[in-house]
Amino acid sequence: MHRWSDHTRTPEALRPCVLSLGNFDGVHRGHKAVLGALVEAGARMGLPSVAVTFDPHPVAVLHPESAPELIAPSRVRDELIAETGVDGLLVIDFTAEFAQQSPEDFVREVFVRGLDARCVVVGMDTRFGYRNSGDVSTLADLGERLGFEVIALDDVGEGERYSSTVIRRELRDGDVAEAARILGRPHRVVGGVVHGNHRGRGLGYPTANLGPDSLGLVPAEGVYAGWLTRLDREDGEPDRTLPAALSVGTNPTFDTEDRRTVEAYVLDRDDLDLYDETVMVEFVEHIRPTLRFDSVEELTAAMAGDVERCRELLAKIVPA
């Protein structure tokens, strides 16, 4: 997938094209339905498929006080979009000035002049242009006048519509299994492994601690079953994706004022040196909330139970 940020410099190999527009935060099942239809439209028309999105999130620019915490920021989102099979990804630098464009000016400048769009595939909730004044009806009218087809997909969901807002709610509640159902995959957090307090190793459960600049919304405090993938290793290499017990919290048993951290203990392994590696942790199932224990002995007994529960759960699952 080719990624670029200037619509005036679209590679000739990607013009003309079929395109889709969205924030695509999380790239959940609703987004995948749109992007899948985009790829199908491209195949039908013999044209490359291009996803168009923004960075930063428009709300972070226009209303920073209410900007959402992103499920899958920048690089993670882009990699998830690439997995859908689109040919190109245009990431527009969203600014207050850019937001002043009328819906028609935006479509003429980006869709027509920049990308030579022959078909635009969107969800029914799509909004664009100044104060989100453009909608699917606006887009259909512009398509008739400017020469591109519009395909608008109905909402996707079982009961409640799949949305990034719902996923954020489930992650903040710790319901990673429900978030995974809507995402179509376990929720991911990506970061570099840094040195922590080394308490886990002393307790017999050495953990990989993700750094403070990790990418991805961190779920509610608690213990989770999940996977750790070593992104510096190629697919198929030994020890690339490993079953893990994941902990989110601040270590209350030790009366510390540590920042909220994500730690991963690779099940039954004390021989791994993961420092300075980039890893992805995926949250599969919530095991228990974070608790304060009266003694280290009670803590280690609980950790042993957590590991056994994770082992049982993950033995039934093949990692993606």
C-alpha cells in the first residue's frame, strides 16, 4: 500500500481511482465493510482503491477539549487499513484552515483534481466539509455533476451500530471481548519495551513493560489474557507471537505512585530479553480487576491463578 499526504502529488499509478473517506479510528467491522466494498468496486472498474483520512483527528483540531482518545493512532491505523487490501492511503494534514472548505470545494480539490475519482464508497453517516455540512445526499449530487459514482453502505452492526465511540466505551469498561467482537480482532497496543521496577522478575513472573509513548487506547485497569507479538521479527520466525498475561495498572500492593502501565508476562517463559524491542499486545479476555493485596504472598498466589486462567483461555484460540 502506498501512503502519501499531499493530494496534489498523487502518484499517476493511483489516478484515476475509486476512493473512500473516513477517520477509520480502530478500523472496526463497519470500516472494514466500507473498505471491502471499496476494494470490490476497484476490481469491478479495473481501478486502484484509495482510502482518504486525516491526521490529526478533526475533533482534536476543532474542539481539542472534547477530542476522543484514539483506539488506533496513526501508524497502527495505517497498518490496519493496509491489511484490508487497498492500494493507496492519502493521509491529509487536517488544519483549521483546511476545515474552512465548503463540501463542494473539498470534493473538487481532493476527489476530482487530486485523485480523479471515478467512484466514491462511503457509509451512510459520512460527513465532510465546513462544519460537517456535507452528507451522502450532498455527495450524490456532486457525483452527478462532477462525474463520479457514489456507493453508500447502510450501517453495519448487530443491534447497536458498530462505531469507534462504542469501542472506546467497552475498552474503558474493560470489556475487551466485546470490543474485539466489534473490531473483528483483539484490541492492540503497540510500544517499545522499557525497564520497569523489575518486581515481576523477583516474584517469578518477568514482564515486558511498554513505554509511555505506546500507541493505542489502554483498557481499564485489570488483568487480561492476550498475546504479545515481537514486531521486530518476521512472520513465521520462532517466538514471534506468544501467549501472555497482561496487566494494566499502578501496582497498588506496593504503595507506589507509578504511572498507569501495560505489562506483559509471556506464559511460562523467563528466558526472553525483550528490552528495546517493539511489541504489540492484544487483549483477548478480562480476567479480574486490579486488586490491592495485604502481602506479597497473596499477590503471587493471585498471579499464579491469573496465569493458569490465561493458559486455559488461550489454549483454545489460534492467534491471528
